[in-house]
Amino acid sequence: MNVQVAGTGKLGHWLLLASLIIGTSVLGFAQAEPAPPPPPGPEGMGMHASGMNVFFHHEEIGEGHKVVTGAPMTAVIETTRNTTLADGNTISTDLQSTVYRDSQGRVRREVPFQFVTPTTGATKGTMIVIMDPVAGYRYVLNPATKTARQMLLHPRKPAGAAEGEPPARPADPNATTESLGTKTILGLQATGTRMTHILPAGEIGNAKPIVVVTERWESNDLQIPLSVTHNDPMMGVMTTTVTSVNRAEPPASMFQVPSDYKVETGKPGDIMYMPKP
């Protein structure tokens, strides 16, 4: 994955981190029936800043309130994005990442990246994210500096808030979902859905309606999407596919911060800071 950011500093650093965390997020694990994609916005599907165009999907691997246990695996994921510019020029990028899940529902995601700035040039590396619902924390590991940023896996609920699943989103009159039936992928039965979201003319200054379509095939057994194609005229076409699955139990050490890493929890005001319970 190539990420270009004009300028450096804290903003550029966290924009990079955000792009790495969501690099494989179109394969959301442990989610209930997915809501149709919302329009671009702070909590929506896309962001464009300082020359960086990053795709956001509502789901995060291992971030769902429902934890999948008893289904260990190691999955190799390939993500491609193709964009056609107004002058007919095309941009194509691809990314291969690996996701591990153990029987307790802990998830580890390894995402390679290439970070490019005008002053530092290209920097390659790997970002590692560990979701540990057993301990209740998320860790973002930086192998280059041997540091781990620790955060609460889910923000604390407001006083009096009910436990369990988050409240359902209100129905979107501009979104529809249709069934695509079932088929076999990698030897696994998968159920398909097509979600269509129409952004009405004038919503964001658009002269005509914008149609965003997401096709998703999810494994009934592993409860993970095996293939997701997201077609957004503003962002291009992103396809995320699981290319291989190993259902053996990953080593427990994969879900632990190495002993030689420095664990940081941040401080109030830090964009990644999360207070302890």
C-alpha cells in the first residue's frame, strides 16, 4: 500500500496510522448484518486529506461487539483498488495482509505499508494490530521502534447505557439490500448480499445521483467475509479477497505484546488516548 502525505508532523503520522488500521477493514470480522454503506463523511466511507485518499469501511477486523470464538484460523487477504481519473488516467494499487484469530476470539492483523513524504521519501514497514477481547485492549505495534500503543478495545459506555449490542441504525431510505444466494469459496459455503446506496443529487454538490454498490460473500462457518467488492464512483473499485485459509490454532504468542516492546498508553488530548476502566 502506497500512502502519500504532503507534509509531516503529528497529523501526517496519525493519518498514516489510520490508513494502516483500516487497510483490510473491508473484511470485517464478527459483525451482525452489515448496514448499507453511509455517504462520505467523518463517520462515513471516505477521507481525502493532504494528497492522501483513503477508503474507510464501517467494519473493522476484530472490532465488532460480537466476538467469534471456537473458530481459529489464519487468512491471507489481498486488496486491490482501481481508480480512473477524469483525464482517463488510471491508478491501481494492491495490498496483501495476514489475519490470525484464535479460539478465544483474539485477532492479529499484519499490514505492510509504504509511507511517502516529500521530505523523507519512501519508508516501508509493517503495522501490526492486535485485538484482545479477553483483556479488553487493542494494541498497535510498531516493529521498527519496538513500541506498542495500548487502547481500550471499545470506548466506555456512557453512564446508564445498556450492555450488549449497539443500538441499530435507523433505516436509510436511500439504501437497499438484496440476497445473492449462496456459493462455495475456498471450500466454504458463503452467503452473498448486494448493498446499494444512492446519494441523491445535490447532497454533496453532485449534479446527478451517485450510486455506491457493495457485494459481499460471507462464510457461514468462519463468520468472515471471503470476498467484498466496493464500487464507489468517487473512490474507484476496491476488491478484497481471502486467498487462503488455514484453520489450525495460531500460537498464543501471536496475540501478545513482545516482552522487549515498550507499551504506551498515551495521555489526555492524544488522538489515540483511551482512559483505563
